[in-house]
Amino acid sequence: MTNFIELGKKIYNIDNPREAHRFAVFVARCCLHPQRMSGMEEFFSRSEILKEIAAGYPFVYEQATRAFFYHKSTFEQRIRLIEEHMNFCVKSFDENFLKRLYGDEHIELWKMPLGEDLEDMHLWFCSEPGQRKEGLASLKLATDISIYQIMFWIAPDNLVDVGNSTGEPAMWIGAMQGPNVEDAKELVKTITKKCHSYRTKNLILYSAQSLARSLGLKKIFAVTNEGYYANNHIRSDRKLKTSFGDFWEECGGIPTNDKRFYSLPIVEKRKSDEEIPVRKRAVYRRRFALLDELDETIAKNIKNFCGEGDLK
């Protein structure tokens, strides 16, 4: 049996009073659910790569014990979610990729020069500890600052009752966050212009759709306002920049049987030339060319990063 006191010390800075309180709660919850936590320990001891993931990212144990990922998630659902995600990763990616991803390394999937004395914009695949409330991995658009980020996990489409489930793996988006700096509006305006009037929040969602396709996934689900893990998404409290439900609907999302989740299209619908005013067609062609290049680059990088995994 894992020494959960020592494990907790790897997760929390006990010199910080708030972290020390969380540490105490974590140890108590582990002691209250010894069989479940032992089951997780057994899961992460099944292979050397799973052992290394848990060593580099011990937060998987914390995530099981706290009400993370989505509103009213249960202990059993969180454990299943974590194990299904890790099973998919081990099956699909090579070990070096997983060591980097869960060793707190940012892995570049795409880059776009912004010019005008601005740093290049990167699309990173990462697993930042600071975002562990909403997912097990994330996509982040960033220059020298974080611009937009989507947190997600990969689990079967029957994780909850969303309807028309097949048991196949799907991408589940736990949150989308925008920039939180004083000059964010000007930076976002510049990026939007560089992307041919394509908004940055649409670009990060498009990137998630592109990643899902590159991973062979056929479905994407995303939390609604009711599904946000803390059920507390008011701008002034959580500093979220958008209403989840409104944005998902705008992007073609539809409600599921579970009001906590929307089903999102795996491919963004594009307007035909006939639907675009003549004066804007050149802009749309440049935008679509940019998105096609993003798709190609993500697919190429995922294949390169996956080595001998099933996606190769």
C-alpha cells in the first residue's frame, strides 16, 4: 500500500497553510477509501511507463479524491476517467512522448509567426499542474503569455449518459479559458487579424477538433455552464471569458441527454463560396488555407510523437 502521507507531500507544499490543509484532507480521504486508492495504485503499477507517469504527475491520485473534471462527478467516475485516459495514452503514444507530457514539458504542435516585434504564437500540448481541476491534458495557444487554453481528457462516450453511446473513446472538454492580462484585448485583436478575422477562441477549439481527428476520435463532448466542475463560472469569480453553452451552440454544438455536456462537431463546418459575400472570399480562402496548414502540421507532429503507438 502506498504511503499516502509521503505521496501527499509530493502533491502539496505543506509549508503553505492552504496547501497543508489540502494535504490533510487528501490523506484523510485516501484513508476513507483504501480499497479504491489501492486499486489506483495497482493500475499505475501495471507497467513501467504507468509508474513513470504517476511519478511525474502524482496529481492523478489527488484528482480522484476531489470533485474535479465536471460538476457532481463521483469518486468511481473520476477513477474510471483517469484510468481510461491513461489506457488510451499508453496504447496510442510512445513512452518518450508520455514521459515528456507528464513530466511537465510543453510539446509544440504548431507555430505561427505574428511579426510586428511580437513573439511567435505556439500551440502547446501539455499537462500543467495548475489546470488539473478540469482535465488530464491541455492545448494552449501562447506567446510569452497564455492566450487561450482547452483542458480535456479522453474516455469512452458512455462515461455519463449523453445518448447514442458506443463505448468508443471521445474527447471530453472540461473547460476553456481565455487570457487574463491587462493588454489581452490588443493581443487578441492582433492575432485575430493575423488569422484572417478568425477569433482566437475559435482557433483553440478548431485546434482541439484537429487534435481529436489526429487521434482517431469521432466525438467531442464539452461541459456546459451546468457542467463546469465547480458550478461557479461567473466571470468575476472564475475569470472565464465566455459562457460555455452559448459558445458551444455557436460552434454547432447540441445538448446531450446529460445537461452537463454538449456534443460538439468533430469537423468545423465551412461556408461555401456561394455563402460568402464576394468582397470577403479572399479573406476566407486565406483563413481556410491557414486552418488546413494547422491540420496538416498537427497530424504530422502527432504521428512523429507517437512512435510505435497505434496512431503511427
